Amino acid sequence: MSSRTTYPVYESRSGWNSLLPARTAKTNSVIENKYDFIVIGAGYTGLAAGRRLAELNGSASILVLEASVVGEGSSARNSGFVIALPHNTNMSGHISPAEVAKKQIRVYDSGLRWLKGLVDQYHIDCGWNPQGKYHGAATAEGALSLQNTASQYDKWGVEYQEISQAQLSERLGTRYYRFAIQTNSNVFIQPAALVRGLADTLPTNVTLVENCPVLSVEQGRERGVRTAQGLIRGDKIIVANNGFARKLGFLKDRMFTIFTYAAITPELDPEQLALHGSEPEWGLIPANRMGTTLRKIQNNRFMVRSAYSYEKPQTEKTVLALLEDCYRRRYPAVKSHRFEHLWGGATALTRNGATYFGEISPNLYASVGCNGAGVLKGTCYGKLLAELMVGQKTQELADVLAMDKPNWLPPEPLRGAAVKTAIYLQKRKAGAER
Ligand SMILES: Cc1cc2nc3c(=O)[nH]c(=O)nc-3n(C[C@H](O)[C@H](O)[C@H](O)COP(=O)(O)OP(=O)(O)OC[C@H]3O[C@@H](n4cnc5c(N)ncnc54)[C@H](O)[C@@H]3O)c2cc1C
């Protein structure tokens, strides 16, 4: 993986994408000289924006440019939790007053219905499973943090169940977690299958071009984006490439990029699979942000995600040792802790957990800074950004526009030192949650 360019370049393929049949990337589309709208990035945010613009204006010309190929970006590198709740409720800056949280939940609910509608309409085979998720604590401190989350859920009107260690042991096959809360506001997906399905069913007035990185954005009289093929003019431009917006000169003092890592086992035989609990599919996110995510997935495999690094990826060897250790500690009885697929991905964080949403300058719009839970948030915000651009006025849009904007971040080297110190301290605090 490298982040030296204006776009992410990964060394390893997305494991989720590797599990799917090969797909032919859209690299040969004819590119016109000019479009009504140009979207930078074909992740969940960019695809939702492009699709919604087309839904609202069937005669508009819309170009979506993707640096890589769909199925290899972060939208297909994540853990596949479609989380319809404000995330990381205990993280500094994420503690929302109840009325803000309730507005966020309404936005997520409606985005989730839109997404489900698309999955059904286009028969996107992405393992959509509205199973709910566990939020698990391995330490006393983690359990306390979950109690705080539960009391926030009480205020927000979110239903949840408290799950004991004995119940977890039966359902998940590990006694590692002493306590969990289970909420229904989550869907499991195969993320590469979903994002590929969304890209391959775009309306006909959307042209998607893959392997076509945007190198710069021109904002003068000749507004548009520059690619290796030259300038493509666009009346309105949507920046939907998350942390890499900074590489194009936008919001440099609002976001930073972190890398996090995941791995999937080979298919497990029935005896080994049974060691991963009685439920056919489940997923658990950690009580501490620096902790480990687990997922028992539909095709008899198991996924582990953990670790963070600031702006630069860690070596595969380091990440592999770390993820195997996370797996072994939770499942000591499993015969092998070997993984078949190992990968990392970049995601963008902001200091106060807020996403940048709206107009950056005339005719230039952005929704970036997903803060690690962007499958649904990217979808919702990309859709709403399109609505904003065509002048729609809805309560949802007003609610999102009124939400906090990302706080200012100090420049390097202060920023790097502060984030790395925070990661170090939080890792120590996380203890066995890692
Ligand atoms: C290991 C891991 C686990 C995660 N788990 C979850 C999870 O379970 N649930 C969840 O909700 N979120 C999760 N996330 C975060 C989630 O993946 C992101 O929030 C989500 O991908 C954001 O979507 P996006 O469309 O805004 O950005 P991206 O998915 O990053 O899409 C942006 C696209 O823009 C492209 N691009 C970048 N620069 C350029 C350029 N210059 N020109 C053209 N194209 C460009 C990129 O190639 C990319 O495809 C996880 C992330 C990682 C890395």
C-alpha cells in the first residue's frame, strides 16, 4: 500500500473481492469533454451521489471517476457492518446529545431503506443479513464503557439486549468477552459484492470510468478535473474520495488518514466452524475503539480486523502476526490460526468525529471524513449531497447540514505526534480489547 499519490494504492487485494468471481472493470467508456456533474471516487459515497443525481435529473450527464477498480477501494476492504447507529458513542467527540443522535438515526434509517431497495431491485447478491451486531467487552473497563453506551441508547430510544458471558460463550464459541450489548440496527454484507453491485447498476446517464485517477481539480473559468487523459470539464464537482481529498488540496486541516487491517480464514470444516459458536453468522465490534472486530461469515469463514497506523500502512508481516495473535487469544482451541486473505485499508478520521458535508466553494461539494463507519453514512450522505446540489429542501438535509463540521487540526509535525500519541495511549488503555 502507498499513499504518496493523489489516490490510494494497495499492495494486497481486498480479501472480500478475491472471494468473488472476476469482474470486468469499466475502463473503456468514451469520456466526453464536458459533464454536468463529475464525481471523484466510486466508493459508497460517490456511487450514492452519482446515482441520486441521475434519479433526480434523468437528462443530466454524470461522470464518476475511480482511481482504482470498484471492489478494491476501502468500500470493499471493510468488515461489512452496515451500522445504522451513531458509532463509537464513547469516543471523545462522538458523544452526541440525544436530539442529534435521534436525527442521525432517522437519516440512517431512511438511507438503509434506500440501500435495501436498491439491493432488492437489482438483485445484488451481497449476503444482506439484517442480523444485528454484538458490541463486546473483554475487560472491566470495556464493560463500563458499554454500560455508558447502553445508557445513551436508553436516551435515544434504541432497543438493545444485554448478553452475559455464558450466552456469548455459547453463541460465539469464546469466553473471551465478559459482556456484550446486542442491537438490531445493523446489517451484515459482503462489502465487495455490495459496492460492485451498486457500481454495475448505475442509471444510464451515469458514466463510470475505473483506473482513472483525478490528479487535480481546476476551479477557474475552465472548471473540471485533470486526469492522465487531460482536462474533463464539469459544471459541478463532487469530492467523494474520503481522506484522499486532502491530496487534491481540500480540507487538509480537517482530516487525517489511518490504516486498519483485516484477514479472512480459509473455509473451515464443520468441526472447526462449530468452535466459532452456534450462530450461523454473527459479528462483534469492540468496546474500545482500538479493539478487535470479529465476524463469522456466510461461507464458513471467519474474519478478524484490528490495529491502526497513522497515514502509513504497517508491514504485512507485522499485521499478520498481530491478527493471528488476536484470533488465537480468542479461539485457543482452533487448530490453525492461518488466514487465506490479509489486507489493509485507509479510512479518514476527524478530530471531533464529524463528517465534512456540503459546499466547499461555488459548484464544488464534498462528503468526506467518514470516521470509520462509512458504509451506511457514505451512502446516506452521498445521496443527500446530490439532493443538496439540485436544490432539494428536506428535513433530513436540513438536519445533516446543521450537524457539526470537522474541527481544525494542527499542521505536521504536531498533528502526527498528537495522533500517534493518542493511538499509543489508547492501545495501552485497550489492553485485552485488542
Ligand atoms: C479494514 C476496515 C474495516 C472497516 N469496517 C467498516 C465496517 O464494518 N462498517 C463501516 O461502515 N465502515 C467500515 N470501514 C470504513 C469504510 O470502509 C469507509 O467508511 C467507507 O469505505 C467510506 O466510503 P467512501 O465512499 O466515503 O470512501 P472510499 O470507500 O474510500 O471510496 C473513495 C474512493 O475514491 C477513490 N479515490 C481516491 N482518490 C481518488 C482520486 N484522486 N481520483 C479518483 N478516485 C479516487 C478510491 O480509490 C476509493 O475507491 C472500515 C474500513 C477499513 C479499512
